[in-house]
Amino acid sequence: VPMLERALSQQPDNHGVIVNLGIAYRGVGRYSDAERMYRRALELDPLSVAIATMRGFQHDLAGDFAAAELEYRTAVELDPRVVGIPSTKGAL
């Protein structure tokens, strides 16, 4: 996490750094920080299927299943071929 935070301070609009920092935050249980990074990544790329999917996972982890489903639906709408959506995909 510290290395990615330093990279972000040097490249504040680097989409890859932002996304990877969000993933790293999620991995260490810093869910609100992860969500903040995902929102920032969406500002840079609002049509990102990967970000919509990650936000869905994030909401799942937080127990907000309605919000997760909305994100998963967004991902599928952006790209119907999207893979990696949890088992709720069949219900979408």
C-alpha cells in the first residue's frame, strides 16, 4: 500500500495506480479507502467494466447487496460478455 500511495502522490491521475491502490486497500480491509479510489477511477473512466465489477465486489463485502447488484448490472450493460460476476449473475 505505501508504494502505491507514493506512486499516486507522484501521478495523481494515473488510472492504473488508482485502481491498484483501490484493490490494495480492499485487500487490507480499508474498504472506505478502496471505494474512494474506485469512485476516483470512475471519474477518469466512467465506462470501465472493471471498476463497475470491483465496486460490486466492494458492496458485496460490505453486505450492501442491492448496491452490489446495481454495479454488476452496470458492468453487464457496459459489456454483456463480462465475466467474473458472482453467482448472482444468473439472476441479472
